[in-house]
Amino acid sequence: FLIFNVGLEMKIKELPTVGKVALLTGLGQIIFTSVIGWFLAQALGFGWVASLYIAVALTFSSTIIIIQLLSEKRDLNSLYGKISVGFLLVQDLVAILILVLLAGFQDGTPTYLGAGVVIAKGIGLVLCVWLISRFVLSKLFDRLASSSELLFMGSIAWALGLGAFVSSPLVGFSTEIGGFLAGLALANSSEHLQIESRVRPLRDFFITIFFFLLGAKMIAGITPDLLGPAVVFSIFVLVGNPLVVMGVMGLMGYKRRTSFLASVTVAQISEFSLILVAMGERLGHIQAGIVGLVSVVGVITMTTSTYLILNSQKVFALLKDALAIFERKRTRETAFEVEEKLSNHIILIGASRTGGTILPTLKDRAEELLVVDFNPDVVSKLTTEGVRAMYGDISDNDSLELLNLPQARLVISTVSDTYDNLLLLDRIRGLVKRPLAIFVASTPVDAIKLYETGADYVMVPRIVSGEHLAIVLKHHGLDRHFFKTLRDSQFDRLVKERF
């Protein structure tokens, strides 16, 4: 179920959006970690095969953990979020290829002929699953989508059925490969979001069991003499992987802030790492102690990197000056900046969701309008439409400097991150001439914090929606014709936003 979910979230069509940087960063980090990790394991006294397994296990970063954390931070659509998901996708594809090769050698020693047969079988299997996905599953799951229970049972049946088939003697791969292909086959279906939400609780239950079993193996297999190497490997992952990512992205012209935020997402090992060493033990290539060693590294790096990712803005603020070596004088992100100095202007921060609804009114009323968004695709789209827009993040001081806040007459932030809004509000509060400041808050508690810090008005969606409906009922009563007009207008807008 863990690997099924990885396949379900893998949108290969998204890879071209970050293209070159994702490919170079992903492959660069894999090569660096594998080579240096192998020499490091050799220096610590591990055998050739054990060193290879350890080195490869240290290479991969956890797609599930990163996507979950970036979703919580609402940074998935940011520039660094897109790049992170891009190179995680590259890593996952390499990991799956390695698992496919290992799964094909379960009954003997690998040979060149055997490797060719395994690769041919893998290509044939992927092709068959793709054909079934395109011509059978799409129609089948469109029918099942009418019932959430049928959709759930159909997804589980497909995952288990394909897993059983792939791991049968006829095919000879592992159930993990079957789970991945089952998820990948559904990843681009129109119902994949519903399937993800339905399968998630069951997946989380089995993830708990999976890590519990690995923890039991860790306790059984780890010995005191392996604790030292575990700490060394953990430091290597926590420091070495981010340095490689920052180096590659810096050479490609990204700002140190973007490079740093993307780099901390690789400061842990992956669920693939744990599955890889577990498979290696099952094949008899390595001992249980190596599984325990990698599990300890997983516990240390996953815990530490989670803190780093959730607090990456604060950590960057502390390391900003030291990270200057990773930034060129002219970066590719300056292409999204506004050259002209605005005056008496309106600033809209965040142009999707709430901001997208406000934008048409602001375009009609304001000649001097500046839209700020951390999604480069949104910025490019608005620029094409003739809207003055720039890429930026309000938690970044460099972005705030470009807004010319002292000359603005209105600032609207539709960003729901309270920490970022408080930073912006603190900057506004220190101005001699303050613009009108309007914010969005997810909860009443966050709204109170913003009001106490000096916000002129804070929109809390559940309160505003209630007030809106009360005003509509007060002025139009139960006029069915009005509600039909309102319904048609909103429906058309929702359809446009969806597609």
C-alpha cells in the first residue's frame, strides 16, 4: 500500500515543468551520495556488497514524507516545491528500476543475460499495464466513481490483484513492483484524487505496521558497534545531500533561498531505502544488521529533516549569509521580478483561490496593480494576460523590498500562513505611511493574532461565507430566479478553474 500510494501520486507529466533542474539535481544527488557513500561504508569496514546496499539506500529521499510536509505548508505549487517534487520523481524512477532488477534475481545469481531478460520483462509489464490503464481502467473507474464504496473496493482489488499477478512465478517480480504499477496506472485517471483520499486511512494503517516490523528488525539486528556508523551515515545524509542540491541549483542560476528550501527536502532517506535493504536481506545479499543500521539512519534523518522542513524559513534566516556562495549575481528568478518602481499602487499577494476571485475586481479598479505569487506558472500566465506580476514569497525579505510598501495604498494577502502574514504585517507596521492591510486567516485564533498586530481587516472564510449568505437572504429573500442566476454564474467559474 505504501508503494501503491507512491505510484498513485507520481505524475510523470509534471516532470517537464521543472525539466532540466529536476533531472540534473536528482541524478547529481544520486551519483554523489552513491559514490561517496560507498567509499564511506568501505572506510567504516563494511563488505563490498553491504557497502553497495548502504550507499544506494542513502541515496533516495522520501516522496511521501516530503509531499505530506509540503502540502501542510501549502508549498507544493511554489517554485522550490515543484523542483523538489521533480527530483524526487527522478529518484523514485531510479529506485523502481533497481527494485525491478533485484526482484528479477530472486532465484539465482545475476548475469548479463539475466539482467537483459529482467529488463525486457519489466518493459513488457509496464507496457501491458499502460494499455490496460488507458483502454480498460479509465472506463471501469468512471463507472465505479458513482459509488465511493465501489471506488474504494475497486482500487484495493486492483492493487492486490496486480500485486499477486506480478509476484507470481509467471512474472517473477515482487509485490512492491505490483503495488507501484497499480498506483501508476491510476495516477492520471480523473478519479485519482478520490482514490487517494479513500485509500489513505488504510495506507496509514499498513505504514504503521511496516515501520513497526522494521523497528522490530532494527532492535533484533542492530548491535552496539553499528550505532557509530549509523550516526556517521545520518550526518552524511543530513549535510551532504543538501549541499549537493544547493550546489547544482546554484550553478543553474537559482537564488540561495530557493536552493536551500529545496535542498532540505533531501535530508532524509526514503521508504524505498528500507524496502531495498529488506529485499536484500530476503535475497541473502546482506545480514539483518544492515537492515537495522539503515533503519536507525531512517529514524534519525526522517525526524531531523521533518523539523528542518517545517522550520526551513527560520533556519534559512540564520544561515542566509553563509549560503551566499551558492548564489550567482544574476539569477534566473530575476526574470519574474518587476523592474519599474510603483507608486500609489495596490498589491495582491496570492492569485489563486481567494486571490483569483478578487483579481478581476482589482483589475477594473486599479491602474497600478501588482500581483505577487510563489507559483511561477501563475506569474507567467498573468504576465501573458497583461497583468503586472512577479514571483515572490512574503517570508523573503528580498521579495518584500521589491514591493515598495511605503508607496502602496492597499495590500491584500490571501496567503493563509499566519507566520508569513505576521512578518509582512510587522514590516508594514514600521512604515511612516501605512497602506491599508487586509489578510486572510484560516482560524479565528489566527485572525485575532493579526488584528492584535495591526491588521485593518482579516477575512476568516467560514465567517465571511456566513455573512455573505446572510446579506444575500436579506436583500433577495427566497427569490428562486436570483439563486438560479447566482448558481449558473458560480458553476461556470468553477468549471473554468477546474480545467
